[in-house]
Amino acid sequence: MSLDNYAIIDSTLREGEQFINADFTRDQKIRIAEALSEFGTEYLELTSPLASPGCADDVRAIVRLGLKSRILTHIRCHRDDAAIALDTGVDGLDVVIGTSSQLRQFSHGKSIDEIIDLAAETLTWIRAQAPDIELRFSTEDSFRSEEAELLRVYLAVDKLGVVNRLGTADTVGIATPTQVGRLVGTLRRLTHCDIEFHGHNDSGCAIANAFAALEAGATHIDTTILGIGERNGIPPLGGFVARMYTYDRAATRRKYRLDQLRALDLMVAEMVNVDIPFNNPVTGYSAFTHKAGIHAKAILNAPETYEALDPHDFGLTRYISIAHRLTGWNAVKARADQLGLELTDARIKTLTQHIKVLADERALTLDEVDNLLRQWANGNGAHGSWQTGSLVDG
Ligand code: HCA
Ligand code: CU
């Protein structure tokens, strides 16, 4: 597999706009587009110009920015939609039509043969109008579509020879990595197109599914900042990039400005009025904090022992928490050093046991521990030695 040859299609300004709290102004859309382009996402996908007159103007305004990222817009499989979208000057069109029995019955009401005819007519027309545009055809709800029917649609579209990319969409977030790998691998073998994966996170597999798609030969992955989108969204840009970083650190650092992730997440969190989740990869509140004494000891010796991601690559710092009963003397000693206090190892060990006993009774703050350290450094602390051992004492 060639995992350094993929592109991110960031859809914060399309899928992300479908998040319940997202009502981006033009100015906000421009700020997001500029920041994503700076970060290095290869493509930006924008809401269809048919959604509203304002959305059409937004697409034109973003096209006019002349960003490094290529600009795509997302449309239904209709010639009329395509004509309006082409008129905005975008670099590419992402065309989509539902193929699952649910969508065929309750959304557009078309049979598979009708879908194939409509796709052929629309895609051929687009290519004739715009020979150089990047053209993608995707099936909505690919993973609940009947496999033979789905392949019939993809193969018919591939045979037209007019699209650059076939999209697969886990619209309701039910696919597993194995299923994603199988479908993407099949399309890779049977067609001549690049392959895109767009997967929702309803059952928590969005990032894993995106990675499985790449392993099977996908070339393009959809993300949004913080993962915002319909319901609970799609792979978060930061989480997906973290996945790729643990796979190939050097390539990921080359491709993307990792130190800008935090600013991106903070900007969008504020715009859509949510907090960054505490357990978010990279930018979550506790993503680089260490607590247990044995972890802290190893981290102080060699951070990579317990850190797959180096916080410095993301412009962040680690935090070793010491004010609790799982603390260890190595971490307490490191804090004393930070504060410029001189204490022998024996004194630090005794103080560590004291902290544990205090923390058994109530939650401590770092300020309290700092004060204890200062008192003990000035010779005011207890001199007795605690005999209590602890499994977590590093
Ligand atoms: C939608 C559905 C979609 C499309 C994905 C795609 C999905 O909101 O239009 O074009 O590949 O999840 O199926 O986002
Ligand atoms: Cu979607």
C-alpha cells in the first residue's frame, strides 16, 4: 500500500455545515478555508451552490481566494445542479446519488437502471462542458446497498471514462474496517479510478474505517474539523492525522502543519459553540497529561515510552500531574527541580508518601503540593519516614 500518497478532502464547509450548531457566516467560512489551506489539506469541499443564494455566493467567494487547496462542491446527480455548480469556477464536482434500497424507496425513488442512466447522462454532460474539471461520482449509503447492484453502478460509471474518482460513503456509520477494506479493494481491482472514502461515526469506527480504506488502496479521505457533520459526524481532521502520524511520522509532518491543529480545533469549537472533547486526539484536555507514578517516571526518562504522539510536533507540551495518590517520587522530584528547590531523594520519597496519605483523604491541588515542597525545602517538613509502599510509586 502507498499510504503517503493520499489526499484529505476536508468537508467542514459541506458535511460540517450539516452539524446542528453550524451556521457559518461568509467571513467564518473564509477563515476556515484559509486556515485549512494553510494547514495543508489538499481539497476543501463546499456546500452546494443550490442550497441557498448565500451558499452560492460563499462558493464564489472562496474560489476567488485562490487558495492552495483545490475547491470542490457537492451536488446531486442532476444536470441542472451541475450547470450551476460549474458556473462558480470550482476545481471539481463531487456528484452523489443514493443506492441503498432505503434511499431508493424513501429519497429519490429511482431503480438501479434509472440511476445508471442518470449518472451516465449527467457525468458525460459535465465532462463535455468542463474537460479539465475533477469529477467524482459517489454512491450514498454504499455499505447498506446490495453489493451486486452497487458494483453494477460503479462499473457502469467507470466504463464511461469521464470520472476521476469513485466515492464510497458509510452514510449511517455502520461499516466495519473489514467491510470498508473489502469494498475499496474491489473497486481498486475492477476500476481505473481513484477511490474516496467518506464515513460517519455513529458506531465510533470513522477513523479506523478511513485507515482501512487507505490500506485497501483508497486515495482520498473525507474529514471535518472536530469531526462535525450530520448527527455525530465523520473522522475529525486531527484524529485522522494522528492516525497517519503514528503510521508514518515523517511523512505526516511533511504533509501537514501539525502545529496549527489546535488553533483549527479551537476556532471551529468556538464558531459552533462546543467544547473540544476532553478525550479528543491531540487537542483534548487530557491528550498529553500523565498521572500514574510509574508512567511519570518513564515519561521523564524517555517520553516515547508512553507517548505515541510527540506533543512538540503539534506545538503542545506534556503535563505530568503529581497532586494525587497515584503519584511517584520521580515526578515529585521533577516538580521540585522545576521550582528550583533542593531536596534530597530521601526527603522527596518521604514527602511523596505524605502526599499520598493526604490525597487519600481529599483531592489536592498542585498549589498545595508546591507549598509542601517549598516548606520541606526550607526544612519545615516532617522528618519521619513513611513505611507504606505503593504499587504505583515510581
Ligand atoms: C449527504 C450524504 C453524504 C454524502 C457523501 C458523499 C453521506 O449529506 O449528502 O458524497 O460521498 O454521508 O453519504 O454526506
Ligand atoms: Cu456524510
